[in-house]
Amino acid sequence: MGDALLGALYAAFIYWGSDKNSFQLWEVIALNGVYFAYLAVMFFGVFKFF
């Protein structure tokens, strides 16, 4: 599910994002934040590493 959410956000930022051909800083930070939240859920919630 995390991969689908990341893909959907990526597509939304491309479609509704800035007119430039690049991402704005807040978009990059948001994508990284979603990815790290996904990793945290996987490590702590699913795999129970710690």
C-alpha cells in the first residue's frame, strides 16, 4: 500500500505541481517523508525489529 501511496503522490505532484519541469523543495520533502513513514511502519509495525 505504501508503494501505491507514493506513486499516487508522485503523479499528483507532476499533474498539479509547479509549471516548471522539476519538483519544488516541499514536494521532494513530502515524498521523502511519506517514504520514511512507510519504512517506519514496516520496521516497527510489521517486522517488529525493535
